[in-house]
Amino acid sequence: MRRLSQEHLMDTAFTLSLQREELLLKKYSEYIDQIDNKELKNMVKNFKKVSKEHIKVIKDLMIKLNFKG
């Protein structure tokens, strides 16, 4: 059985994390359009903001660690 390198595993983990956060952004945008409750809408907008911050952190780490993604 072939062994995977730690670099490959980390690259895959970063890529999957980035894809998940981007999917969350899409879902949050759809939810915001459908929600009428102002308080709930603000909460989802905050989730969207945090998700954007996560994407930035992941991309910065990928650049710093020289992963392609």
C-alpha cells in the first residue's frame, strides 16, 4: 500500500476546508434572500462574514506554506 506524504494530506485538508467555506458562503447568501426575520437575517450575515474571514485565513496559510490548493 502506498503511503501519502504529510504535505499531500495537508494540501488536501486545506483545499477541502476552502471548498466547504465557499459552499457555506453560497448557502448563506441563499438563506439571506429567503429570511424575513431581521434578527435571524443579521445572524446569518454575521456567519457569512466569519466564513469570508475563514477563507482569507486559509488562503493566507496556503500561500505561506506553499500549497497549491
